[in-house]
Amino acid sequence: MSRKYFGTDGIRGTANTPPMTPEIAMRLGMAAGKYFRRDESRRHSVVIGKDTRLSGYMIEPALVAGFTSVGMDVTLFGPLPTPGVAMMTPSLRADLGVMISASHNAFEDNGLKLFGPDGYKLSDAIELEIESRMDRALDDKLAPPDALGRTQRVDDAQARYVEIVKATFPRGMRLSGLRVCVDCANGAAYRVAPKALYELGAEVIPIGVNPDGFNINREVGSTDTLNLRQAVLKYRADIGIALDGDADRCILIDEQGETIDGDQLIALIATHWKERGLLSKDGVVTTVMSNLGLEQYLEKIGLSLDRTKVGDRYVVEKMREGGFNLGGEQSGHIVLSDYTTTGDGLIAALQALAVMVISGKPLSKVSRVFKPVPQKLINVRYTSGAPLENTKVRETIEAVEKRLGSSGRLVIRKSGTEPLIRVMAEAENPGEMEKAATEIADAVRAAG
């Protein structure tokens, strides 16, 4: 069944244009509120967090209007990382959690991520059911005047999240003597991330902690690490931590200014946890985008790698199905299900810091866990149509796949959050890898 509003990670789009308008936000609140308000004998509640985008001030009250109109009580957190909202949903015994954020996108965009009462992202089936209700008449099943929802703001949500994060660090261990640069992307973690690291004993150098509504992810954060790399070298830091706008992913920078992506971080944590018997299963879950080198390395140390579609929700679903407690994406979404129900950049970074403390080695020595197979990713923006259905594009992909054979791998997919076609090619031969990715990207550009 086709989707009208929901993509691979909730609803996302340019602020004040469909589907990110106040009306659609209100309709979502009404539809989701009706779906989760099943027991008429008790009050029902929803918790709402957000990042620092200007449009959050528009979307939040529209959601509140929708939820309260159908009898849902609303608790507002203000700026809080997405994993914090996921954690607080079951903690406060809420029926639903909502995060207002477009993650790593620029300030012009915004989005809505929904979590069920267990703190996990909603299934495709539930999202489709909510979609089917969103376009119904607005006066359908409204609450009577004496059953309208109430709204309250919780001031200690950030403090609660900081304590939860600190509790994931090994008991009795401190970050004393370590200098940490943390880039909060001018986003949701601009207060909590520096605070948690400081309280664990680190000397903290924060950047990207001055949000103004417009500068989220602008030349900061996990998608633009230049400023963080420069800060690490300038201040001779032991590690740089780059979060994105809603802090559910991270990219690390070592003391030499080199980047450690999500695949290397997964390998680092998998190795550390396997040595200490902390893995629930002898395997890890990643997406089709993870490097072949990671798969080969995990096989060498006796671990399997299960791949899913792109999106941390699909990683989490596979982890729950198979009983895995470690999974993630190359982009830096790392899911540690012993602690969280979704990706958490800060908690993932703490695992790398724990390895540094235990081993007494710098990040550069512990984070180069495997040698990546040469990989090229090209994002091709399109304006309309379906480029991947174009005959010339399909023929080009088939020809490249035949040429690569078993020595390479292709992943070509439409982004679920932006009008992009993502072309990824892997091959042992760098020249072949480069040629394969470029040929397909050129064909997609010509088509759209």
C-alpha cells in the first residue's frame, strides 16, 4: 500500500508546505490520538519533544491542538534528543511519544517521529492505519468539553536524560584526564551532551551549542565535521563527537583529526562486547549500506552480519526478531538495545570512550578495526518522476552489475526523507568502483 504522509522515518518535508503544515500536524495529532485512545476508563497521554528549528514553534502547538481535541493529555519536553523522547515515553507511562525533528536536514525542513508506548518506532501497519484516519472529517469523534486533554511542560526532562545516559557508562569508570570536543549541531543535544560528558569527568570543549532556530546542522554536526576536526586538532583533544540535529546518530573524530564512521564504531563495540561476553547473540545487524569490509571482519571473529533495508527502524525490527543487542548504520545510527530502543549518538560515543579508558590507548589505535572495501556513495537530486523506473537507468544498472560480477556490490535506492537517489558502489578495485558509481549517477541525472 502506498504512503501519503509517512516515509522511512516518520513524516518529513519543508516547513509550512505539505506534509509539514500546521493542518497536517493537527490531523496527525487527532488521528494518532484516536488510535491510541482505546480505553475509555482512563486518561491517555502523549509526550512531545523537539529540536531547535524555528518551525518547531509552529508544529508543536498544532500537534497539541490535535491531541487535546480528542482527549489526550500532552506533556511537553522542549528541546530533547530523539532517544530521550523514546526513553521517556514508557518511563512516564505515556501512550505515545512524538519527536519534532528533521534529524540531519537543514532548518528549512522539519519532521515527526512517532514512538509507541513501549518506546519503539511505530510499525508500518500502525502508520498506515493512522494515515487512513488523517484525511477523515475533523469533527469525527471529538472529545466533549469535559473530556478535553490538558497540557503541561516538564522542566526536568533533560536532567532525566542526562542521568540515563551516564548510567550506560561502566560503573566506577570515569573520563578524568580525557579532553572531549563535542559538536551538538546546534540541535536537540546542545545542553545535555556537554553536561553528561562533564559530569562523567571529561574536560569538555563544546561547539554547535548556540541554536538560533536557523543554524541547526549548518556547518556543524555529523554531516559537516570540518569545524569539529579543526577543534580537535586545535585543542589537542582525545576525541571529537559529532551529533546530528536530533542526536540519534554520531560520527567520531580521532585525536589525529581522522573520521570514524558508523561501520567502524559498530566493529569497535562488537569486538569489545564479544571479548566481555556482552553480546546477546553472536551477530550484529546493519543495513545494505554497511561496508563489505565490516562483514568480512565480523566473520573472522565469529560474528554474523544480518542486513536490512536502510533505516534504523528496520535495524531495530531485525534486532528484536533475532534477539540481537547491537545494530546500526554506516551513517552513525548505533542501536544498543540494552539501553535504548532507537539510535543514540551520545550513548554510542560513550562505548568508544569506555574502550579508550579500559585499554589506555588513543582512539586512533582502537578504532581502525577493519580495512574497508573501496566504496563510493553519490547522492543525485531529482525534481519529479521516478528515475529508477527509467529504461535507460535500469539498463545501465544491469550492465554495471554484470561487469562487476562477484567482485563488487551495488545499492541504488530512493531516499525516504529527501528527493534523492542514493547510488552506492563497492569493489575491490577502486577504479571499477568509481566508474560504476559515476555511470549510474550520470544515468539517473539524465533521467530526472
